[in-house]
Amino acid sequence: MFVRLSAAIAALSLLGGAALAQGAKPTDPQIAHIAYTAGVIDVAAGKQAITKASNKDVKAFAEGMVRDHEAVNKQALDLVKKLKVTPEDNDTSKTLSKQAADKLAELGKLKGAEYDKAYIANEIAYHKAVNGALETLLIPSASNAELKSLLQTGLKLFQGHQQHAEHVAAGLK
């Protein structure tokens, strides 16, 4: 429980804090980069889980994360090309990437059921944090209607991911 809670708090502070610390809401190019980065992070975690998970439900969940996040990121890339917007790297996306690399390394040291539980706990915390950031910061800050719509669609999908992860976690106990 402590790992899940600390991961959620860390991710929430990263998603909200870095953008808010700048004293201004994030711009659409920054929002696009943050959202894309969040998807890339979950694809990487899913790919690791596909190779390391021992539980079939955990593996199936990871395969779904890779499929869904790659699809949403493709839509995001198509949208920024259409809008002729260049996603802008920023402190939030940089911090997210660094923390994700650290988390992957930490998870990579685990095996079997210990890995399965830690991966799913991290997915629950991560999706809660991303969903919260989408609801409270990224969607309200988006100026472009198409970007806002894509973020809202992503939020619905990611809320489903969180519920799915919670269901898988309940089966691991």
C-alpha cells in the first residue's frame, strides 16, 4: 500500500506541480508533449511487463496498455501534424521521463508474483495520477478544441485502464 500511495503522490506532484510552479498554465504544445510522454511511459512499462510478468492476467493487461497507448499516441501525433504544432518538451515531461526510467529499473529487479503485484500497483497509481492531471490541469488548460477533445477521449480510456488494473490487482491477492 505504501508503494502505491507514494507512487501516486509522486506522479501527481510531477504532473501538476512542475507546470503550476512555472506560474502559468501549460501551453498546448507543452500539453501535447506531456500527454504523449505519459503514453510513451506506459508503453515502456507494458513492454517490460509482457516479458517479466508471470500472471496471465497481468500479461494481458500489459498487452492492452501497449496497444491502447500506442494507438492514442498515434492519434496525438496525427493531430499535432494536422495542426502544425510542435510538441514542446518541458520540465513536467522531463521529470516524468526520469521518474519512469527509475521506476522501470526498480521493477526490473523484481521477479514472479512480486513483479506482478508491483507492476499492477504502479499502473493503478500512475493511471490515477494521469487521470487527475488530465481532469484538473491538462484538459482545462488546453486551448485547441481538437486537442481538448483528444484529451477527453484519452481520459475515458485511461479511467477504464485504472478500473481494469484495480480488477487485476484484486485477483492477485
